[in-house]
Amino acid sequence: ARVMSAYCPHVGADLSVGDVVDNTIRCAFHHWQYDATGQCVKTAVGDPPPPTACLFAFPTVEKYGIIWAFNGTDPLYDMPAFE
């Protein structure tokens, strides 16, 4: 599981209205595609993706049947252990 920023860094389009293509998230506006790390791997016109075009990847863990994401760059604590 991954939690990424919701807006395309190209022009700020909402990625929730995009779709999944070849295991990537594709922006609905200009069809830029982002892989599971958040890196842009394809543009619709075939130009090489800009190296700085990437989504922010939130620290994420899947535990207890829930996907947990920390709203920042580094978690402040580990996930607690429940019985």
C-alpha cells in the first residue's frame, strides 16, 4: 500500500479523477504517469519525464487491516502493538 500526494506536480490536477494504467497512476489532465515510488515515468507526448516531477510519498504501513499514513516526512513514533 502507498499513500501519495493527491495533486499532479505538472499543473496541480486532482489525481483522484485519474486512472490506473500499467500499474501507474495517470493524471486525467495531461496523462502523465507516476509509478509506485511517485516518480513520473511517462508523459503523453513522449517527452522524457522531468526528473523533478514526482509525488510526495507519505510514510505508510499496513497493520491490523488498516493502511496508516503519517502526515509528514518522517513518523514521530512506531506503530503501537495491540493485542
